[in-house]
Amino acid sequence: MSAEHPQVQTSTNSLIELEEKALFHSPSTPSTTFHQQFTTGKVSNRKKRNFIINTKYGSIELSIERILSFIVMFIAVISLFILTIITFYAFVLRAYGETYVYSYGTESLVYSNRFSTYLTIILNSNNVTIDNGWLFKINYTFSHYEESIGFTARYNADSSKFGKENLPVMVLYLQNSGRDYQYLYSLLVSNKSRAVEYSNHFVSNLNNATREYLEKALYESDKNDAIETLYMDSTAIIGTILCGLALLIILPTGFIATFGRNNKLLEKLQKVNAKEVLKTVSDTYLNTSFKEYCKNHQQLKYFLFLEKSLLYSEYCEEIFNLNSIENYLNGTNTNSIETRIDEFESKKCEIIFETMIEFLSSKGEYFLGEKQIGGKKLIQKVNKEFKSNPMNLPENLLDEIESNISICLISTLKSFQSTQKQKRTLYNFSKQ
């Protein structure tokens, strides 16, 4: 941290001249690299784990959030695709087959009744003359009847769902009816006999064949309808399960991603405000008044910790600068520098001792009564450093806890700034 505290301001000014001399004699020294490494250690940003895919066009870097989003989208697309196929098969293919049987079966029934009516009129009425018109009607009607029943029979022959084992009987009736019709037609053309008895037998056989076929076709269609209903129910259940699974994956993932982004944004905003708290604590003009304000609002323990943390960082920086100067001077006239180093080391140890006591008295993931963002691991990390290497602690040891404690003073700082603004307004108003 680069904040200047009043207790170390004098020592900083007294060393400027020595630093300038040392840097003048040694413009490019290894201490620069050491200083960069030292100061770089102060920044404790956690890098996100990304996956890099190398291609011939370059590399693609994917974060865990993007991979999860892709998986969720892939599952949703696959689920919708499966639902589309199942629905298409159920509504189009199976429904089309049932409609096909009903359509041609009904058509064959219409032509059968019409053909029977024509024959009954011709063969049982003495007032009707058999001419080419009647013969055309009979021939036309029977040919269409034969065509419609043949279409349905062929469709049933290609399907295992419509009673395939019953089709030979239907075809046999159709063939017999066709031979009877050809014989009767030849008799009608020659006009030799009206053959009433024979015609009635033929009409009866034709009606029976049509009725038997339609009964079987309708029975198989109803059976197919039951299968289709079961299939539709199964499709609805499968679709519900797929949609439910997709929602169970998409909604929590979206909520977690949104909540995580909101938390990260809130954390960034809090860190920005936390820096304002640290600036106020290190400000020589506002330090005393803000400390008094924190005391009046039962927030003094947070202020005192931040003050000690800032002093600790400043002492570390001063010790580093003095050691750098001592190295540049190569042991010449370094007694005063060593004395100053010892003084700062002594003050640093005092802060370490006080802070160590506070940490040892902390429980779990709480420090100074506040839950730390880093949790219990952060407290354990600091305690481990205190126990293992108390005399050579890293400068950035308290950075995360310092940031967390600063967040506790954000609302107090806002109130303090508002109070200061009101005081300035009243002061300016009184001067006018």
C-alpha cells in the first residue's frame, strides 16, 4: 500500500536524499527486479480456471461458465429435437395411416352400395331397359369399388398393425366378386337373361364381402387408434420428463450464473468503496475526525485494525527501501540506516504481536466479530503464517482481511462524508 501515515512521514523525507544518490550511481540494478517481484506479491487476485483449445486458426479460451452454458444449450436443443421427432411420428405418420384406412374403407362402402343399388334396379325392374348408359354406370362404379378396396388392401398388406393375416380372405372375396361380375356383365350385354336369382346372390355376396372387409378394417383402425392413444400418452410423459429435466438444468444454472455475476459485481463495488475507507483512514486531515466518528458509532475496533494494517504495510515498505539503500552503499556509512531498520522492525513486531492476539482470539471464519469473505480458510492462512514465520511475514498478508474489514466501515464512511458535507455547507452559509 502506498498510503502515507504521519508517524512515518519524517523518516520517508529523511531518506529521499540517500535514495536519489544511490539511484544516480546505479541506474539499472537488480533491485528493480526484486522490487517488482516484491510489489507484485501484494496483489492477490485469483485467476479463473480457463480451458484453452488450440486450432490451426488460433487458440480458443473457454471459461467454466461458457462451457456450462454450452452444455445447457446442447441439452435443450437435443430435447427439443427428440420431442419434434416423436411428435411428428405420432401426429403425422400414425394418424395418417388411420385416416388412410377410414378414407378408402368409406369410399369402398359408398361404391359397393351404389353398385348393389344399380344391379337391384336393373335386375328386378321390368321397366328398365339395359342400355349402354346403365352398363357404363355399373362398370364405372364397380371399377372404382375395386380400386378403393384394392388400395386399402395393399396398404394393409404393407402394415403389420392392421390385421395382415385377414387380408387373403378379403382378396379372395374381391376376386370372386370380380369373376361373378364379369360373367354377369357378359349376360347383361347379350341381354339373354335378367337372372334375378343369380343377381341377388351376387349382390348379397358383394355386400357381405364389403361389410366383412369394412368391419375388419374398422376394427384394425380402432385397434390402431388405441395404440396411437397409448403412444401419444407415452409421448406426453416422455416430453414432460425431457422438458422437466431441461428446466431443472437450465433454470438453476441460469440462476446461479446470474447470482454469481451479481455477487461479483457487488463485490467489485464493495472493494471500490473499501478503497475509499482506506484512503480516509490514511488521510492526515481526516484521520482524527473519522476516528472520533467511528468511536461514537461503535466502529472503533475496525478503524484501529485498519490503522495498524496500514502502518504495517508502510513499515514493510520503509524497511525494503532502507535495505535497498544499504545494498547500494555497500556497507559505507550504513549505521544510521541499520538503526532506522531496527526501529521499523521493532514497530512492525509490535503490530504483529497485537494483530496475532486478535487473530488467535477469533473463532471459525469470524474476525473482529465479522464474517470474512474468504471464510475459515482465510483466517487459518493468516494464523499459519503467524505461527510458522512470525518474524518474516509477507507484506500482503493482511490485504484480504483489510479489504473485508474496510467493507464493514462503508456505511459509516458514507454517514461521515454526509456529516462533513453538512458541516461545510453550514460553514459556507455562516460566512456569507
